[in-house]
Amino acid sequence: MSSAWTPGPRRKGRLLIWVAVACVAAIVVEAGAVTNGFGLLRARSGTSGGGNNTTGPDPNPFHEKVTAVVGGLTYSGGGTNPFPALAGGELCSKCPELPKENSSYSPPVAGLWFFFNVTVTGHNASHLGNFSLTTSGSNPSLFKLVGVLCCYTTKSVRYAEQVLSIYVIPGNPPIGLAVYVIASLVPSDGGVGYALTLHMTSP
């Protein structure tokens, strides 16, 4: 009567190696599923940090629009204002526009990008800065300024950095600025919407 077969030392070693490989593979697959493909699917979908699409309520439940963004320039220099287009001018060419939900914040916020060009008139270079924001209605701080990005001057030079001020030189191409604003919760305004004022000073 033959005895039960038992693997030799080499076969035992190989068997243990394959068991270990299978365990590691299972752990990797499970980790990939839990982390949404190690973050690659999230990166491809365009979302970033801290966000999933299910956290928090709709930040703009009444679908209120930003009706306009007006420039509020304070010029303290002598002579002629070098930025007349920014004194009361419309800075949001696509307004009225509905702020879009941004789920990269937790909870999500209602965010809006707007873009405008800066050109200096006259013969002297000048600074523009001290950017701040106010909102129409009963809550002037409803929308908050996240940042001003500079500078779009040509197709090869895109918005690259957040700035506190810019220096504009006569004769140079217009400087394009991108501005992002957010509100944590936009209340009903009866469909009237909200107008924003971007305050700036020069010099």
C-alpha cells in the first residue's frame, strides 16, 4: 500500500512562492478597486483633491446666475487714469452665467471663471493690484475671490501663476487675466441674480 504523496523541499518552496504571488496580486487588485485605479480614473475625469460628486448639497439650488462683473478701479495717481476700461467696465464677457459646481472642494462650491484684458493708456507704465470682490444684495461677501491668474498674452503663453499685482507697459500686447470666484451656498434672489464688483487699485 503506497503512502500519500508529499512534495519535496523544492516543490514546497515553489508552491509557497506562487501562493505569495497570488496573495500580493489579490491585494494589488483590491487596492486598485478601492482607490479608483490608484487615482488615474479621477485624474482622467478632471476632478482633483478631496472631491467626489456626492459630498454636500447643491451649492446653487435655485440656479441663480452671475449677471455681471464690473470693474471697480480706484486710481490714486496724478493725471489721467491709465486703465479707463476697468473703471465701471464689464469684465465678464459671457455673463449672465450660471456658476458651476466644483466638487474638488468639500463640500462642493459654486464657482465661476471670468477673463479680461488689461491695456494701459498714455505713455507711462503703471501697476494694477489689490484685487478684492464684493457681491450685490444683502451679503457683500457672498462670492469670494479665490485668485487672479496671469498672464495670457499669446497662444503660447497661458495663465501660469497667481498674482497680487501686475505691471503694465505701454505698447506691449494686452495682458489677459483669469479670475476665479466661489460661493459656498447661493441663496435665492428671486431669479434676479447677483452682480459682482472686482475692486482694484492703481498704482
